[in-house]
Amino acid sequence: MRPEPEHPDRPAKGRRRPLAVDSLLATAYATASLLLGQEPPPAPWHALDAAGTALTLLVSAALVARRIAPVPVLACVVALWSAYIACGYWPVVNSPASLLALYTVAAARPTRTAALGAGAVGAAWLFAGAAHAGYGSMKTVLVQALAFPLVMVFFGRTAGRAAERSRHLAELTRRLRAEQQARALQAVTEERVRIARELHDVVAHHLSVVSLQAGMASYVFDADPATARGALDTIAATSREALEELRRLLTLLRVDPEDLPSTAPGPHGDDDHSPERYTPAPGLEGLDELLRRVRAAGTPVDLRVDGEPLALPPGMDLCAYRVVQEALTNVLRHAGPATATVTVRYDPRALTVRITDDGRAPAAPGHRPATGHGLIGMRERARIYRGTLSAGPRAQGGFEVLLSLPVPVAEGARPNAPRSP
């Protein structure tokens, strides 16, 4: 979930693409200029010969690097164009090259540099008009020498500002994506730490049972072998459950050190010394109390139980309870006046918990998104028990959260079996 590092080849690829485009542009410009040069020029300009062709090709070649070195290219084009005019060739043939080079300078460089470039192009234009002043109107040349460079500067500066805004927005988008990924990673890490603390309580409860049963077995080992054997059976079953929960705990905490937050909240908030910190971990047996609190908060909620209840591992029981708790909390926060239904279905090999609401009040934009920190936590809980969780709006209206957990039958789950003391 970390931001993807930029590949070192990407900048080079970004440079090659404009270079290829400008190479095609320079080729097309050279072709058009040479074709135009074959036309009979107006008096007193000379027809295009070998020297004029060479100058035209040099001007076109300079345009290939216009985005790599805008100012040197403009200076080179203006110098070549001035030499072309001084040789008596028709200025119109190479005038577009100077305007294109000026446009590039205006788009890529500050306004002051663009103004100097416009002055250089205007001076070359006036030089072309003054070279044969008797064959045209200097007023027209003067207007062209002022208007054309100014128009190119205007459009170039407009394009440059638009490109700068695009780069700025792209950078903001990249930063926002990185921040969102970082927040999502932090949410997952914090939720994992909170779940781990709850699983720690479950493992600690199992070890307490083991210690108690071991002491009892030792005490009655000679006097009551049957009771001692029962205690040893309980120790074996409880130890297996504890080891399984410990395995899940270690899997859950397999994160990079830099992913861990500086301070992690406890399972009931930031205060690890709250009274709830030392209460037994809740499970599906506590749903009645949870639903009573939700009803007291103003949301009608029904509970439906299908199938014979199973004695689930405490961690899995806690997982199902927390999913119901989080889903009903979301109903209270986001669904408005609504009626909720909690359906718990016990199958021999699967536990299914479905929380739905009718969502009668239209939610404001952004409420109950498809992803969030609450859903991240629920999915993390389901994942460590190899289960699945889906959440989303229902076709008939409202919202639905569906949790499915495989029941570890081989580990001792059986209908109507009591939970470990």
C-alpha cells in the first residue's frame, strides 16, 4: 500500500517523446519550405538554389531541439534566417520557423526572456523589409514586425501557464494519492494492533483456564482419576485453541517495523487502564445486550438466528461480534431513520452473519462509502479467520454487510457445546 516509486527510465521516456514529435515537425517543415522555395519568388528576391536549400535545411534541423534548448534554438533560427535574407532569398520561406521558435521560448521561459526573443524576431523582420524597401510598404512591414511576435508571445505564455497548472495539478494528485495510501496503511496497522490486543486477551484467558485445570488435575490426580482425566482433556482442547489464536496473532502482526504507529490505541480506546480492558472478550452470546443498546439509541433492530448454535473459538466469536457491532454503528451514524436486521446462520461448516438496514432516509453524498476505516477493520478480522466480508448498497435500498467464516469442525466445534470456562 505504499506509493509506487517512480521508475528511473520514466523521465528519459518523457524526453524522447517530444524529441520524436519535434523531429517529425522539423521534417514536415523542411518539406513544406523546400516546396514553397520552388515557387517563383516576387521581385527582387532570388530563387532558391543550393545555398538557400542548405540554409533552409539548417533552420529545420534547429527546430528539432526547440523544447530542449528554446533560447539557443531561437537565436540560431533568427541568425540563419537573417543570413538567408542577406543572401537575397525570399524571407517568407523561413519566417514561420522564427515564429515557432519564439512561441516555444514564450511557453517555456519567463516573460522577460520572451520579450527579448520577440524583439530579435521583430528586428529580423524589419531587416527583411529594409533590405528591399523600394518594393514594399514599410508600414506593413512594421505592423507585421510588431504584431506577429506579440501574438506568438501571447499564445506561448498562455500555453506555458496552462502546462504549469497541469504539472501542479499532477503533483497535487500524486501527493494526494500517496497521502491516501499512507492513511489507509495506518488504518490497517492500527486496526491490526487493536485486534491483536483483543486476541491477546483471548490467549490469556485460555492460559488461565489451562493453569486452573492443571492445578485441579494435580490436586485430585490420586483421589479422583476421572475428574483429573477430564481436566487434562480440557487442558488439551484449550491449549489447541490457544495455539491457533496465537498463530493468528503472529500472522496478524507480521508487518514492517516502519508501518507501526508511534502510539496505538487499546481495544477500547486510548486508555489501556479502562475497566473494559479487563472484561472478558464479547461474543455472539452478547448480541442481545448490544442490540438493546442500539435500540435505546433510536434504531429498531431485529435478531434472527438460524440453525443450531456452535461453540466457536473465542477469537472467531469475537470477530463475528465486532463485525455486527461495527455494522450497527454505521447504521446509527449514516443510515438516518432506519430499521436494521441481524441474521446469524449456523451451518455445520460455516458461520454467516448478515446485517441489513432499509436506509429509508437518503444519505448525504460521501456517507457510507464502499471503503472506510470501519470496513477495513471488519475485513482484517474476517481475513485472519480465512473468511470473507462484503459490504455495499442493496438493490432494494439500504445497506448490507455479509460476513462468512469457515467453522473449524476438526478443532472441536460441535452443536450446543459449552464455551470454555
